[in-house]
Amino acid sequence: MDSEATMDGSVRLEEVVMRFGDFTAIDRTTLEIGSGEFFSFLGPSGCGKTTLLNIVSGFLVPSEGQVFIGGEPVAGVPVNRRPTAMIFQNLALFPLMTVFENIEFGLEVRGVGRKQRREVSERLLALVALEGSGPKRVTELSGGQKQRVAIARALAVEPRVLLLDEPLSALDLKLRQHMRAELKAIQRKTGITFIYITHDQGEALTMSDRVAVMSAGRIQQVADPMTLYRAPATGFVAAFVGENNRLEARVIDVEGRRLRLDGGALGELSGHAGEGVRPGNGERVALYVRPEHLRPVAADAAGPRFEARVEGVHFEGAWVMLETRLTASGERLRVQLGHEVSRQSAESLTVGQQLTFGYDPADAVVLPFDGSPLVDQATGEVMESERSAASAGGAHVPPA
């Protein structure tokens, strides 16, 4: 490869397909990842994200298509000769070796001299804030320190692309949050392309320049974190990235990007048109409104509003989460009340209260109804209202 390509950490997947017998793990995928980008694949278990990582690393050979790194095809190039390094979920450190020995292992295999190896390992220990830890054995380190050693070992071989397969999943919440910031800082300092695999949306949104959301072997949307959250392209992305309430409706009228909707028993609703919504009247659609965009309003307030009965009040520190049931349709609605709700009014919230909630139509996105269920982020279970709607044959959907 030429000298320019030597520094290029871009990755391109071109018409990549991965099959295992009759099962298609990765549907036809084309994607470009920029050199020096922190790029994440986000999706539930079994969606194909780790398979894609293994294709880039060379552990798997795609059934069809090609992979390019630095603009050069890597078909036939073995794992140990690709300009990549991988950090596995279990870190794969050598427990009986010292920190120095772990970091220097790859360099020793490549025939690098002892003095140079030590210079590299000391420089990397400084980078990951572990100065003075070189003589320690891995078994003497905390979880976060082991994580940093794994990063230093991967960086020692000077990869152009660092592949990370859910490396923070075994850490507790506080340490995971701390390591997110550490990883982002290290990536910025080194300028290396990071390709990160996770099912944790918080990790993906916090660290990434761009995120690819995957489902069942297909990329649903590729965008920066803010766009993913505010302008999801599909119902799956709307439901998977952050929490959302979904209300089914039909299009009444289109005014630019604003849609007037018939919500059946809920009355007239409104929201801005997302991708794929056709302007024709009567189209069956789904209106997505995030819990934090709902707010208590007067019963006669202007704009979209609906009455709901409070079924649960959960104090979560910076906010209060309400579990409510819509009076008109019986659907579940989650409402997140933040700093705008006074302590006194928050403490007055009780189960059984009837409240009216409204939202700004600019904060609600309308997408084609695709039938995908909403999933509880905490449990992974299909929401109760979705089960009841399915069993009722979608009785609450307004007629055409």
C-alpha cells in the first residue's frame, strides 16, 4: 500500500452478504466509515453487528461482497496482517503476565526489540492514565484498569482501525459511564478509526460520531446521534433508540411537513412527517411522541391533548416517570416530568389521578405504520398495550 493509504483508516463495505447455510446473518450491506471516525453499530442481540465486526477483522469471510480498508481490498488478507486490532468483550488479557508483558506481547511476536517495546508500553500507559502500573500483574487490577490495559495492548501494534466488541458490558454502571468518556478521549488523541459494537444506546449516543442501527441483519438508519434521536427513519429506530410512545392514526391532511391526523377515539393529532410518509390522505401511520415531550396541560388547552389515568409514579432523581392509561383508547402512555415540575406538584401525583397531557407537534414524528411492536427498554418485553392491541386485531386504529 502507498504511504497515503498507510495512514488511511477508512472502511468500506461493498454489497456484503453473510450466510450460514440457509440463514442470512447479514443482508446486502454497503457502508462507508470515515478515517478517524468513532462509528458504532447499535442493535439488539442477534441483529448481526458482531458478524459485521468479524468480517472487517478477517475472522469471517463474507459470502458475497468486499471489504476495503484505506481504499484497498482486504480479501484474502489474514487477520494478523490486516491493519486492525480487536478488543473482545472478555478482554482476553493474559492473567499470569504483567501489564508490561501484556501490552508488549504483539510487538514481541513481530520481532520488535525489548528497549523499543518498553518505550511503546510506557508511552501507552501514560496515554491510558496507568503510569507506574507496568510491573503489576493483571490479577491485581480493577475492572476499569484491565479495560485500559486491553486498549493499550491493542494500540501497541499501531492499527489504523480499532474494533471493539461490547467491551464495557461487564463493568458496573458508574465505571461504564466513566469508561465511555475515557474511550472517547483516547480515540480523539490517537485519531484512530474506532468501530464499536453495542446493544446499549447510551454508549452509542454518548461516544459516536455516527451510529448504524441494525435489526435482523439489516441497517435501518445511519446518522449522527442527535439525528437518530430526533428524526428516526423507521419505526424500529424510533422504538429502539430511546423511549417512545406510539399512537396509531390515519392522515387527514398535509401542510408542508406537518400532518393532521385522525387518531380515532383520541381525536385529531398532529406531528411532522418522517421518512417514507406519503402525502395521500387516509394512509395508516404511527405517531411517535417521547415521554419527555409530553406535559400536563389544562383540559381546554389548544393543540393535541388527551386525558389519561395515572397508574404508576416512579421517582428517578432528576425526573418523575408516570405510567398512565389513555382514557379514550386504553393504550399505555409514559410521561417523563423533569425540572419544569415543582417538587410540590410532583409529590402530589398519585395513582388514580386523571390528567390531561399535550405535546408540541414539532416534537412528534410521523412514520409509516410497520407493525413492529414497542419494546420496554428495561425488560425487553413487548409493552402491554401492544399485546392487547394485537390481540384485539388493532381495534383502536381508526377506520379508513
